[in-house]
Amino acid sequence: MAQVVSHYTEIQALHADVATVSFGAPYWAQVWLQETQSPFPFLVDAERAAYRAYGLESSFIRSWSPSAMWYHVKAILQNRETFGKRGDPHQLGGDFIIDASGIVQLSHPSRDSTDRPSLDEILTVLQKINQNGEL
């Protein structure tokens, strides 16, 4: 999400809306919003209904994959914040782009806790939707 936050004006120019959905408690939502300074709406899905609807898994093995572990080791060595473990550390996320007609234009369920689509991929899909007048 941090990479998307830094491109807020570009996303606005494409007439797109972004929302963050988390299963965490409202307290941790506020902490996350303060830490990241995200301008996007933050929705709490305590029951994980959206997670189930989009097929997002909770997996110990996949959430602590070698690539995820390497990400955290590098973050520690570079003294970067990873925003800690809050709630279920095994719940995998995902990124989805849904057009104005409710059609999923990008579906990226995370393979591990660090797997996200590239910003270029996200912007390309948003530009295509914007050109077609679907946002």
C-alpha cells in the first residue's frame, strides 16, 4: 500500500478510488493510518467476509515463505519499519481493481505476505479503465 500512497495524485488524476480493507481491530487501523499517512479510506472487515469472497487464504507456510522472511531480514538490516505483526500474521492479502460496473479488472491474491502487483501493473490497468470510461 505504501507504494500506492506515494502515487496518490496520479491515481486521483485517473479518477480512481482506492480503499484499504483489513481484518484488524479499529485501534490498529488508526495506528496504521497514522504510521503510513494513507489518504485512502480504511475499512475494517473483522469477520473477513471480503477476504473469503476474494479467496484470500490464511496460511502459516505461505505467510512465512523464504521471500517473506528475506523481506523482513532486509527491512531490519536497513532499519525500515514493517508495521509489525498485528492480528493474524498468517492472513494473506491481495490487490483488486474493480471498475464502475463491478467487474474485476485486476485480481492479485498474494502468494505470500510480501507479494503485491507492481505499481506499473496497477497504473496500467487504471489507465486502461480510465481510457474506456469505466471508472
